[in-house]
Amino acid sequence: MIRFAAASLAFLVLAAPALAVEFESNDQGFTEFNMPSGNIGCFYTPEGGTDVYKTSDGGAELSCDRVEPSYIRVQLGSSGKAERITNVGDPSCCGGDNIFEYGEVWSEGPFSCISSTTGLTCTRGTHGFSLSRKAVKVH
């Protein structure tokens, strides 16, 4: 009975509707958002890039940094798997005014992300990643 109750509670939490949010791009053409913890921040580059940055394949790109316990960047391009980068040459996380509150969902171009108290999860089709203080997973 306890197992059934726990499974039912997990279903209710997962089935709870998330609030969709939109963020304006900055004056350089990027969309930036940060988790409420201040430990994770992301930059979205639209297809075709911006005046100051072009993606390697010309497609859209999502790049997210985690500050603690170690600085890590994960990039998800318009194709292929997400890439985990541990030697970040230009650490720049986590400023800006766009706070991606827990329980919100953001979608732009081919990407979708959800913010929760357990971390950030972003996908593009079957590929994506999750970032938290405890773990970094890419697929």
C-alpha cells in the first residue's frame, strides 16, 4: 500500500502542469536565463547566430553552465548529442535578470527546458541534458 501511495504521489507531481515562460533576447541577440539558485545559467543562440556569435553548424544552440561544485558547460546544438565541457575557457555564469523559476517550462527553436528544485533538464528531440549540483547527464 505504501508503494502504491508513493507511486501515485510521484505521478501527481510529474503530471502537474508547468507554467510556460518566454524570455526576451538581449541586445546582442542571445536569450539568457538563470535558475533561482544562481548556480545554473543558459544562453540560447537562434538559428543563423547573432552579430557577435555564430554556431559551428549555423543552427540553433543551447549552452548552459553550472558553477558549483565544479564549473561545467553543456552545449546542445541543432543536431547530435549534447556535449559536456569540463575545461571552460570563458566562465561567464550566472548574471542577468531572466530568472527561470522552479516549475516553469521554456521552449525556443528546437529546445525545451524545465526548471525544478532538483535541477535543469533540457531536450531537443531524443537528445538533451540535465544539470544539478549532484549530477551532470548528457544524452
